[in-house]
Amino acid sequence: MNGSPDSLDELAGRLGIAEVRLRECLDDLVDLELLRPSRDSPGMLRAVSPETGFEAILRRQEVELLRRQQELAHSKEAVARTVAAYAADRPASGAGDAERLIGLDAIQSRLERLSRDLAEECCSIEPGGAQSQASLDAARPLDERALARGVSLRTIYQDSARNDPATFAYARWHTENGGQIRTCPETPPRMLVFDGRIAVVPIDPANTRLGALCTSAPGIVAPLLALFEQTWEVAVPLGADHRAGRDDTGGLSPAEQSLLKLLAGGLTDEAAGKRLGVSVRTVRRQMAALMERLEAASRFEAGLKAAQRGWL
């Protein structure tokens, strides 16, 4: 280290760790750019101030998060187009590797059969924030039996589901019995993938009357799984603080950032609320709070100030 005469073995001795472990730690610090080459003493390293070093780490994480969010958005669009095109010519009865399911009874019956045969894992995305009591009641016995058999259940809700007592209570029950729940501000359309082989998705998320598509076609299932994993990586575990990401200087939580981006992109309060799974009243309340924090007299001014602070 710069300014220190200690050799590696001497430094390891002072720290009470093996030299090989010390080398690993130094490599980690160099990778994090908390240690950098010294300009005064070639071949030596200098420590970076924690403030400078951690700011750089946060900037890299923000860039990586933005990249992954952009990839997720592209994947959502591609999967939606593929499912719609694939389902367009499928008959309502079973045919080959795909079947259109028309009506809630037909969908529920198929989910019951798939859950009964589930052997390893079910990955699901449940958009829309609060789930209806009917949906929760229908899912509980299926989840209960699968968890009792040791099946892995991974589910992604929207952040707004945390604000609904019934949905949040169900999610807590789920995790207490071995399931895994994560949330994020925005999610892809509803999906369930059973054992990585069979997927059930809405034919058109904007028109549920068209029913669902149940398919085992690898060309559909594989992209859906990839989309699930991308979303899972950016989602926050249920037990964690879903406001993670807000810094001490007044930055935004992921949900607040999503709201600002949606409104800045021209979406109405109603459309933004639908995307985030919250009510119009909640959108307006959150936006009013953001305007107050930004000391903005209008939404336009709030957008300008948010951009100036690097929030968008």
C-alpha cells in the first residue's frame, strides 16, 4: 500500500489472515476501484476515499440497472409479439403443443392439472398489484400442495401488492411455507411456467376475454423463462425494503423513478397507474409528494428538476 513499508506477508501477519486471502481481498478492492495504482510510487497501490469510491460503485450499479431494465423492456415486447402471433391461429381445443383456453373455468381446470403434475418448480408473474380474493382462494390449495411436496415456487408481484393487506398476507404465508416472493414496480404480463416445460399466458393481456394459451413449444417457453429470470434479477425479495435504491441525498426509490419516467413519457395518470398496479389517486398522491420534494410548482417543472438532478 502507498506509504506503507509492509510486504504482503508482513501485512497479512498484522491482519491475522493468510497471504493468499490478503491477495484475494486486495484484488476485490482493486476491482471495486477502492484501491488504485499510485502515481507517486509505481507498483504500489493507494486507497481511494470511501466517499469517492462508493459514489463510483453506485454509479456503476445504476448504469447496470438501467441496462438490465432496458433489456427487460425489449424482452417484454418481443415475448408479447411472439405469444400473440403464435396464438392467433391456434384452435380453441388441444392441438399439438398448444391449446387456447377460453373462460376462467377452463383456465382453472388446466392450472389444477398442471399443479398436480408439478415436480420441480413453478415460476409465475402476477401483475396488477392487489390480487382478487377469488384468485388468492383458488391459488392457495394448489400452492399448499406443491410446497408440501418440496416444489420450488417463485412468484413476482408488483410493488403495489405490498399495500394490499390480503395480497401481502398471502405472500407472507407463501414465504413462511418455503415459497419465494419478489416485487418490482413494473412487471411483464401474467405468466406461469411449470417445470420449465409448459407455460400458461394470456393471449392478449389487454383483452382477457380472448383467454389463455397453454403451450409446451420450446420457442415460446424458453423466451418466457428468460423474461422471468430477467425480471427476477431486478425484483426485491418480499422481506427486504422495497424502497431500496433511495440514497441519502433525496434520490428516488425504484417505484418513484418508474412513476416519473412514465409520466415524463406522456402517459396519463390512469395509464401510469395501470402499469404500476396502483389507483389514480395513489399516482396523484405520489406525484404531489415528489413535486413537494423537488419544490416544483408544476409537473413540467418537476420533470425539469428531476432531470437536472439525474433522477431520470
